[in-house]
Amino acid sequence: MSPQELQRRHRQLRQALEQAYAQTPWNSRQIDRIADELTETARALARLEMLSARLSPPDRPERRAHAT
């Protein structure tokens, strides 16, 4: 999944979890399932961010020619 797809999935799951908590009485199985999916999605996003940070070159200041 692309980072954008994971972010969209994360938003959808947060909304679904909010809706599940708004229901009375709570459906604990549904809440647990959504929470598990949300956790896995957040972990996948974190892994992508770590991988991206490792692959990106470090920031280096620009070299400028000195005027003489």
C-alpha cells in the first residue's frame, strides 16, 4: 500500500472507531477489531517513514563559490 493509501485507511479507521464508541451499547468486538486494524495501519506507516528516512540523503548545506 502506498503512504497515501495508508494515511487514508488510518483516517477511515479512526472515524469508524469514533462511530463505534458513539453507539450505545458498545460493540466491544467491533471496537477491538477496528483498534487492531488501526494499530497495524499505524505500524505500517511508521515502517514506511523509517524506511524513507533511511533512504533519503542527509541534508547538506549548499556549497557556494566564494567571490574573490
